[in-house]
Amino acid sequence: MSATTEAAAAGTRLPGSAFQPYTYRRTELVEPDWQRFPGWREVSAEQWMNPQWQRVHCIKNARQLRGVMGNLLDDDFYDDWERDRLHRATMSVLVPPHMLNTMVPFSVPTGAGSLTAEFYTDAVRRYMLPVFSDRHPVWSSHPRASRDSLHEQDMWVVEGLTHRYPTKVLAELLTTCPQYCGHCTRMDLVGTSTPQVEKSRMTLKPADRAEAILQHLRRSPGIRDVVVSGGDLANMPWPRLEAFLNELLDIDNIRDIRLASKALIGLPQYWASAPVLEGIHRLAAKAVPRGVQIALHTHANAAQQVTPYVARTARALLAAGLRDVRNQGVLMRGVNDSAQSLLDLCFALCDHASVTPYYFYMCDMIPHAEHWRLSVGQAQRLQHEIMGYLPGFSTPRIVCDVPFVGKRWVDQYEAYDRDRGISYWGKNYLTSLEDGEHGALGRQHQYYDPIDLLPTSGQLWWKESARG
């Protein structure tokens, strides 16, 4: 049960015989007490609010996690975690203290009690600290999974600039984050290598890459919308990021600038810092007279991540001049795969943080991600179940990011073979990969459900296909 929005799991019976599946009750947020963990009992509030302290004390390995948790986790968990690191993980471990503090946020064992059972089932732990036993034992990866599953690098018009949509581009300025999520769609490029994945590398120096991106945008009047991402912008020195954004604001056709950072959720101390808020204010003062909108897109997946500090930081960014703060979560099994968990999160964002629930993406088809992914049919059902509770402007869309097609509402497929879990999707524009290709707009593109969710006949079909 979320500490933010209480929802009766069994729903509410209304006067007469009507039954409401979800009950809304607004309650105040509570910041989890970091001192409940043995390794942080002496950490002061001043230290906790310091972004540099948070960065220095990130969890990167078992030794550091043991130092925080003491004897609260059994050895079996650490063995499970290490096995995953060696044989399955596509992302290295990097968890800021603030992010770790949102796991089992209000469990305080007494005496020699253990948190292991609660830790295993915790929604945030499931994607920030994945373990081997989380993964599916047979279908850990889908046969059609790929490292750059959305082919973003194939659509670079210059290094780091993905031109996938007609009027919108994605600028990847850096390849690091203050935290690494196990399900990262850019696992091919972002972060340090793991035993399974030797990461791709950019070749240009950061300053040269940023300039090449700006030069392309200056000579491309058909582009009006730039998502500035990475990696995570919280890892880019603010003066360098502000200089880049100032240059973007000088390009007349750029009308929307979206800053992508999960750090609002995992390291809010960075976005709450005075240099950043003052810089946002300067950028907004330049953008507003020009009619340019600057927004921040963040990534919360569970209501427990919306803490009072996160909420204050989001509101401070809006007060500094951002047009919007929006949430783009990822739909994942064991994390937010029920209407109750999605609505709890959305109400926490709306009620307390003034953050707009925007999208929930279906988890992309990267290697070893099958235990997180849901089927298109399940996503459709969830979209149906959350309708009508939130204001329309705060009702998130559940989208399927179809390779070579782009974001599509989960009911926009042209055909769906539910037995084999194959959906077929059309498109209405060309990417740089298809420029001049005859018949490209008439082609269907495929997306695949997790095999373990298929009926027996469908699973057998895939097993035979794999043998072939």
C-alpha cells in the first residue's frame, strides 16, 4: 500500500449495489527515514540534502550495500544478485542513496529481523537491483531482442542526434547517469560494460558532439522539438548544459525543448540546488518571450518514489519557469502492472508534485528483459482500467514503442496474433533509414509479446522457431 494515495485493494461499495474498483483518498507524503538503515544512522539532514554526498555514497557493489543494510539482508540475496551481475545484467549497478531509501520505505525490523522478503518484492528494487531469480528461467531474452532495440543509433544524423520523427529529434549529449536502471532501453550505449555487454562508445568529444548537433539543427528548419537527453542530464555540468540550451533557444524553428532526467526521482538534490534553479530561471526568462516551452521529463515507476523532497523539487522547478514537469514511466511486471499501482502513482504525482502523468511505455525488447515485459493485450486492459479516474489532461497514455515505427497507443495495431504474441503495426511517416524507399509507408512492422505469457501452442511455436 502506498504511503501517498491509499486505495482499498478490494475497491469500494457505493450506496445501493454499485461497486467501484478503485478508491481515491488523498493523504500526505512521508519522507522515508534514511536512518532506519544501519549504515546511515549517523547521516545528518545536511549531508542527505547535499547532491555531492549523494553521488559519493552511491551503491555500486555488494560491499557497499552491506555497509548500508548491515544484517538486514540474507546472504542468499547477495548470492542471487551476484549471479545476475555475472550472467544476465545489461547495466552496471549505480543506486543513489535517495533512490535506495525509497525501497521498502517504511519497514523497520526490530532486533535481528530481516528485510529480505520485503526487499525481494519491492517495486523499486525489482528494476534498480535485479537478481537472477527475477529473470525467466527459459525465456530470459526474446529471440527478437536486440541491444539497440529501437535502432536509435542507426538513425543518427550526426553522432548522438537521432532523427526518428519528422519534426522531433533526440539529442544524446552524454552516456552516463547518476543511477542505472536494469531495464534501460539504451543499454547498448549507456553506462559501463558488464560481463554480458561490451558497451558501444561515442567517438566525438562532448563539446564537439554538442556543436555538431547544433549545426545540424541550425540547417534543419523542419525540426521544432528537441528532447535533450543522454544518459541523464544531471550528469552534465550545469554551465555546459545551460550553454547548449542557450544555443538551442537561438534557433528560430525550435519551439519545444524537453529535458530528460530521472534524477528528479533518484537524485532530487541535484535539481533542487541553487545553481540549477537559478540557471532554469535564466533560461525561462529567455524562452518565454520567444514563445518556446521548456519542460522536464522524468521517470517514476512507483508511488513510493514520490517523496516530499521530490515533490518540493518539482514545484521549485516549475516556480523557476519550466512550462511542465511530466512523468514517463515504464510499464513492468512486478512494479506497476495493476490499475491500482498506476493510479496510486499518478495521483501522487498530480496531488503533491504538480507532475503530469504523461506516458507509460511498454518495456523495450532488450536482452534479458522478458520478466519485466507485458503483452500488448495486458497493456490495453490496463489503459482501459485507469480511464475515468484522473482528469483527461493527467490520464497517461500507455504506448508501445514499435521498432522502425515509433510510439503508438496500444490499441493502434493493424492486426494481432494473440496465439504467437505478434502484433502488426503501420506507420505514417518515414525515418532517415527509409528516405526514398518505395513502399515504406505500406509496410507492416512487428512487435512481440513475452513468450512465457503466450498460450501453450504459441510457446511451442516459438520453441520450434528457435530450433530452426
